[in-house]
Amino acid sequence: MSVLVFTENWDGKFKKLSFELASYASKVAEMLNTNAVALSIGNVDESELKKLGNYGVKKIVNINNDALKNLDDRAYTSVIAEIAQKESSEVIILSNNNMGKGLAPRLSVRLKAAIGAGVSQLPLSTSPFTVYKRAFSGNAFAHLELKTGVKIITLAQNSFELIETANGASVENFSVNVDASNIKVQVKDVQKQTGKILITDAEIVVSGGRGMKSPDNWEPLVELANLLGAATACSRPVSDEGWRSHEEHTGQTGKIIAPNLYFAIGISGATQHIAGVSSSKYIVAINTDKDAPIFGAAQYGIIGDASKVLPKLVEAVKEVKGK
Amino acid sequence: MKILVCISNVPDTTTKVKFVEGNTKLDTTGIQWVINPWDELSLTRALELKDDASTGVKSVSVAHVGSIAAEPTIRKALAIGADDAIRVNAEPADAYYVASQLAEVIKKEQFDIVICGIESSDFNGSTVGSMLSELLDYPSVSAVSSLKIENGQVVISREIDGGKEIVHVSTPFVAVVQKGIAKEPRIAAMRGIMMARTKPIKLYEPIAVEPLTQVVSFEMPKPRASCKFVDAENPKQLIELLQNEAKVI
Ligand SMILES: Cc1cc2nc3c(=O)[nH]c(=O)nc-3n(C[C@H](O)[C@H](O)[C@H](O)COP(=O)(O)OP(=O)(O)OC[C@H]3O[C@@H](n4cnc5c(N)ncnc54)[C@H](O)[C@@H]3O)c2cc1C
């Protein structure tokens, strides 16, 4: 038996979510009295692979196959299923990000394994196997029983902390046969965003709404984000208007995020917006309207004009950080 | 080319959800039902493709797994412009159950492009679309933010963490779509509403499928601590609270 965790890397370096997944998988393995095994697909060197061991993983199955250079959901599913069978995995854990959302449901069908998607905590119990997940776009949570022998969990990003437990993991290089004729998705072009903190990865997110008044007013907001090592985000009308790029749109129909700290600046706090940010650990609201619904979701608030408050905040951060 | 858009019937996000029967079931009284926002956008994109003769898209159908209570939502999709609809007459037990019913119908009806939304705003599973592609053994592309047909070739832009990829895929396939697929959902015009009354809704009875999951109970989100206000003249205090009290910066 084992708990299998599907990791992701970016140009040979593990994404932060891989360590979150490894930490989570190790805890689930503990609950089941078994070990966590990580699967890595790509060109990742041994020292990077071994980092997974720092988060409790006992073994790392490493697959480096040119045919898997690009993501083809069918081909990847076959590989994960093969490793899950080889490792007799009872639980398979993936991220609830774009990749995980594409792969986990396929695996579920392939292995006849129930899936708990968008889980944000350790399983509530292992017998029956019950997970805690978001429902009704954050307006409720569900206790969901996974009724099959093999179970799949997709973990919401940023919802589980890194837990360091050095285990001294071993690396097993494994080769798989990929049927190239089955690859029907061809990647023609890749446009990478470089140098920017990913909004789904970020621990702090600074977000602006229509109350920012104009696309020309974003400078202090961006400066605040830079000082805090934060990603920038926005409400839907702001991206619809083209004030900011679509990648920044958070909410029910945009990105669903769970940073430690979310600044909502000039954002009213419509239900559809809150749906995407309600899992943030802390929300700070800055708004001229004391009755804005966003204050109902926030732990800290400033009633005031963003254009006046933001420059002062920037100064305050400089002062505090300077010390 | 034939396009199918799978639609989910969901409570409007702004309606307050409540639960009954020991918190195991949604209380449907007073709920405003709508087409799942993603599916509305998918339908809009499918209709845009059909409007453009160069794409070769000849028809846009919608499919829904649900009871007769969902018919107003299906009619709405027809009013927006879908040519016809399919309803599998069953209570959606879980994502696997729904995907299995849809797969069965698609095998019979055959489509070139099947579009599903990235998630249904009720159970937030993000699973039906990809399950469906696996059940059909079709290729699938997930996180689709743009879908075009250029000289008969499907050209898709999909979001990856930290960027996007332009991909080509052969038909038939399943596209799981997200933000960007269409700008604003198309709204039904009077003429569309009139026409929708006579458009066909084909009824299928469900096949026997054992769901893989079971909701044990629902609960409401834990109430958050009330908001602590800081004077607008003194934002430094906020930074200090974030540093010393919340310990997040
Ligand atoms: C199906 C559906 C899905 C949706 N999905 C999303 C989604 O994913 N994400 C999303 O964000 N929205 C979404 N929406 C839209 C949502 O309902 C709101 O319209 C939107 O969130 C409002 O954006 P806002 O807060 O920026 O603007 P507004 O609601 O206009 O709020 C602006 C706020 O700024 C404040 N303000 C004004 N001037 C200042 C100033 N000088 N300083 C400080 N504050 C100021 C105002 O008091 C107000 O509270 C969706 C809607 C629908 C119907």
C-alpha cells in the first residue's frame, strides 16, 4: 500500500505546490500507516528530486521521457495509473490546479477511484474515507465520502502548509512506454510569464477593484505588492474593462485563491468576488463605503479613499521593513 | 461540425444556500436557478463559432442530466440560441454518474466538439468534463481560454501555471473551458425566447451507474472574526497589526 503524490516542476525545479502536496501526502500516509511515494515527470536532477524527501516522502519515482515533454492528458493519465498500480497506491494526490483538474478526473475513471476535488484539509476520517471540500462556491462545505478502494484527492493550492520532516528519500528511475500515436494534443507555442509571482502561488495578494477609478492609478498598488513580495490581482470589471490583464481576475469566474493575506482595495465584495478569495487566511479591505460587504469578509479594514491610503501604506511598509 | 455544450443547472451564487434533512440536501425553496456561468460562456462561444460560416459549425446542441425541474434552464439555453437539447431524466448523483450518462448520449448522438465548463458552481468538482473524455476515450484539453477553428483545424489556447500554450487537437475531443472563452454571456432576445418554445428537447432515460461518492453532510462556512478598523490617517497601524498580530508579513 502507499499514498502516491503527483508532483509538478517548472523547467526542472519543483513548484511550491509540489512540496505542499508532499507534506499533505505524508500526513495522509501517516493516517493510513503507510508511506508516501512521489511521482515526478520531466527532466529533474537528483538533488532537486531529493528535496521532496524533506517533506516526508519515502520514495521518488522519476520518469524522464521525451514523449511526455508536453502535457497530453491521456498519456499522463496512463503513466500515473501505471505507477499507482505498481506502488499499490490506495490514495492518489494531485493539485487542484489546471493540470490536476485535467488529470484527476481521467484517473478517476481509469481506476474507478472516487475523487474528492478541491480539498483543503486532511481527510476527516479514513474509514469511511471522508474529505472536507468547498461547495456552492464557498457558500458551504461538504463532507464527502469516497466510497471506492482507491481514492483521489485534489488539494486546493496554498491550503496546506509545508511540513519539514527529513526522511532521506530514495530515487527510483523508471522508464515507461508512451504510445506516440495516442498523443492527439500538439503544442504549437508556449508563452511563459517570467519574473512574475504567480497569483495562485503567492502568499500575499494585493487586489484592486473599480474603486481604483482608473487604470492609471495602479502604481502605488503595484509598489505595495512589490514591497511585500506579493502578486497583484483585480476584480472582474477591472479585467473586463481591460484595466488589468485577465490573468489577474479573481473570483467565482476567475482564479480561486487562498493566500495568507489578501488586500481588497476599492472592491465592494460581491458574492461572486468573495467566492474566489474567501479561503484567504486574512483579508484586508480598503473602501470609502463603510457599509461595503467586503468588510463583512475582512478581518482588518480601513474606511478611506484608496488614492490617499495607498501611498501612506507604501510609506508605512517601507518604514517597518526598513527596520 | 457539430458542437455539444454540457450544461449544469445551479443556484445563482447570490442566493443564500440552506440545507435540510440533517444537512444532507440543499433546500431548494426560493432558489433562483441559472445556467452554470461557465456553461453560459461555453454556449456563447459555440454560437459565435456557428455564426462564422468559415468554421463549418452546423449545429450547437446542449445536454443536461437532471429532472424535469431543470427544463426552464434548458429552454433558456435554447432561447440563447442552441438548436436543440438533450435531457437525461435523472437526479445527478455525483460527477461520475453525470459524466457516465453524458458519455452514453454522446456515443449515440456523435459530436465533433464537446464543451464543458471548468466547474459547476454548486459542487465545485471540476471533474465532469475530463471524466467524460476518459469515458469516451477522446482527447481532452483543459483550462481552455480560447477556442478557434482555422481552416478546419481546432486551435486552442490553454492556460498553464505561469503562462499559456497554443495547442492543436483532432476531433472529436472534449474542451474544458474557463475564463476568456467568451467575453460576455449572450442574452436571449425576444425572438429567441419565442423560438425556444418549439425547439426539440430529446429525452433519454438514464443507464444504471453506481456513484463513487456520497455527500455525508454540508456545513456553512465558519463565521469570520469581525473586522478591526484602522484609522485612514494611520495605515502604519495596519502594517503593525499584520506583522505582530496576524503575523502574515
Ligand atoms: C455570473 C457572475 C460571475 C461573476 N464573477 C465574478 C468574479 O469572478 N470576480 C469578480 O470580482 N466579480 C464577479 N462578478 C461581478 C460581481 O458581481 C461584481 O459586479 C464585481 O465583483 C464588482 O467589482 P468591484 O468590487 O471592483 O466594483 P464595484 O462593485 O463597483 O465596487 C467598487 C467599490 O469601490 C469602492 N470605492 C469607490 N471609490 C473608492 C475609492 N476612491 N477608494 C476606495 N474605495 C472606493 C466602492 O465603495 C465600492 O465598494 C460576477 C458576476 C456574475 C453575475
